Amino acid sequence: MRTGDVTVYLAIHDKKLLKRRLHAGPAAERTRTQKIIMAFAMTGFVALLVVPVLDHRFGWSPAVPAHASISAEVLVALSFLITFFVIRENSYATVV
């Protein structure tokens, strides 16, 4: 279950929820504090994508055993699946 799969599901079954969920980020928040928190959260999310690539390129970390990588991938897939079920069952699970 990838993020794109959730988007396709919502595009077919709940277009209103998809529209609400796509309006996200600091601009969608109402208070200054929430805008700052969302800016840090989005920066952290980008770092979660960029740092592993740089780590692989420059070899900062030692090699990880295959079973640890496979276990991590399974946990990520399960988290996407759980998120999908929450969004599907609770159409009020919007960003704000």
C-alpha cells in the first residue's frame, strides 16, 4: 500500500475527502504556532527522504543486515495500510 494507492482510492470513492487532505502544510494552518510546527514537520519529512540518500552515497553508516532492512520495509508497509484504513473508515480524518 503506497501513498499513491490511497490517493487513487480517495479519487474514486471520496473526492471531497481527497480535496480536504490535499490542502495541507503551513498555509493550511490557522494559528502561527501551528504554522511553525508544520514547517518543522515538513522540513523533517524532507530530511527523512534526503539524509538516507546522502548516507548511501557517502557511506556514513555501516552496512545494515538484510533481515533488518526487510523488517523495516514490512513495518513501513503496515503503517501505510493502517493509515489507509483510518482514512477509509473516518472521512473526517482531514489535515486540520
